[in-house]
Amino acid sequence: MEEGIFTVLPDQVIVNEYFLGQGISLHIDCIPCFDDIICSLSLGSSAVIEFSKGESRISQLLEARSMLVLSSDARYAWQHGIAARKFDNYNGSKIARKRRESITFRKVKV
């Protein structure tokens, strides 16, 4: 644990499958439910994730086999989500989506 991402071992793993055109609404993972660090491994297709805080918006490409780590403000102050669409436009490139899976690791608060 000293050399890893988590300060405590996650005890919840969620596997989600997203078919072509599916996304997930902007959200903040339940604050009273889960600990300070949330990690999500993206598999299959790449997708653009959107971060939103008030009027601020940031887009980031989640490439296949990439790990998203949410902590600090990214965990508690910014919403994150993936728009439902078949193509993403990112840095001037049109990227086709395919089937995507995510594996999310969290520590449940007791």
C-alpha cells in the first residue's frame, strides 16, 4: 500500500459495460458512502470523459487500458461523466466509440 494509489485496500469492485452510444450522467460518487480515492480502469473503447465544476468544463480522453484516479478536488468538487454518443471529438480528431468496460475500485466507509 505504501507504493500504491490507495491508502486503504478497496473492498468494492464494480464492472460496467457500455455499448455503442451509451454514457453515464455527470455525477460525484457518493461522498458519505466511499473513501477518498476512487479508481476506474477503462477497457475496450476509448471515450472522452467530461469534468464539470460550476461554469468550468474539462474534457479528457480515457484511452483503452488507462486508469482514472479521483482524489482531492477531482473526487469531491468536480462532477464527472461520459456523454451518450457514438463519436467523440477530441483535440481536432473524430474518435469512434465501440463497446467499453470500466472496472471501478472503491473503499466503502463503515
